[in-house]
Amino acid sequence: AQSVTQLGSHVSVSEGALVLLRCNYSSSVPPYLFWYVQYPNQGLQLLLKYTTGATLVKGINGFEAEFKKSETSFHLTKPSAHMSDAAEYFCAVSGGGYQKVTFGTGTKLQVIP
Amino acid sequence: DADVTQTPRNRITKTGKRIMLECSQTKGHDRMYWYRQDPGLGLRLIYYSFDVKDINKGEISDGYSVSRQAQAKFSLSLESAIPNQTALYFCATSDTNRGWTGELFFGEGSRLTVL
């Protein structure tokens, strides 16, 4: 079984401030981990992913995430928020025999000017 | 043009009506999925298909059926729509021909309202 918990359904940050979106996962096998972003009226697009290897993963638009096995976490960060970062962000995990992808409940990021 | 195309993008219907949502892809991917998005619940898997002859139920398949007409086409049907099926529906694809990476490619969504 696999699951994802995203802490905070809404996060607000000021423009230029650090963005930190939290994700904890559960997986009975070594996981693949993902962050997706959804802009208004659009589908989801991949921000970044961890499969194997380096635990600090860099993605598009200046985002990065660190896989911490001991903490079962995969938090998403960006040093300086931009207005265009306002969107909903989904953490996801894949693992197990059917290789299905399980999504978290999402975090809406608001960026305040 | 989008690689994963969903039709219709918006649909309003009445309780008891049959509804079909269609998805087509030009990516050449083998796997296709239908997800449902509800506020506060994230995305939940309805059905998934590994190839034309391999269709599997997801976590919330009750009240839904699917058809994989070709590798590129995967449709979702609601035989008798009910109001709690009001949601945003996403089709997605993935490619295992070069090994599983887990990455999904999404359509732009179909917003369904059942009155």
C-alpha cells in the first residue's frame, strides 16, 4: 500500500519569500516521488521527480525537493516566490506491483504581493 | 495541439443521463488512466489501462465504466449520472516502453456537472 500526506491545504507566502510545501509518504517498497503543479483551468504538469540516485532533485521554475528516507518526506521548496507560482501543488508516490501513482490532496499556494 | 486531448471540456447534464468522456493521445504511450479531482480530496484513480486488452479498476470505479478502443483512445462512461459524480475528470498517459518512470501526462480536464 502507498499513500501521501500533504500538510496544509492552503499556504500563503509573500512575493520573494521562501516557499515550503510539505509532503510525507508511505510506501512498502522504494518509492518514486513526484511533485505536480496545476495552474487554474489546466491539467497537471510535472515539476520534478525522484526515482533513484541523488536525493536533492531540481525541477522547473526554480523548485527543488529533497528525498529523506528516514523522515519519509519529500518537501518542495523554492527560495523566492514569484506571483506566477500561485497554483495548486500535488505530491505523488509510485511503488508496488501495479506501479500506480497515488496523489496527495493538494496544497494551494497563494503569493501575496 | 495538446498531446492528450479530452472532450468535452465542460458538460452539464441531469441525473440519470448517460455521459461519455473521451480521451485521445498522440504520444504513443501504452498506459492510460482516468482520474477524478474533487476539492480537498486530490486526484483519485477511477480506471487504468495498461494496453487495449488490459483494463483495471482503480479505487473509485463504482458507477463508472471504460473502453479502450485503441491504444490512443480511452473513454469513460457514466451509465446513469448522479449529482455526486460532479467533478473535474482527468485523463492521463504514461509510457513503459522504455521502463517505468512514473511520470504521468495529463489532459486539460473535463468538468462535469450533474444536476
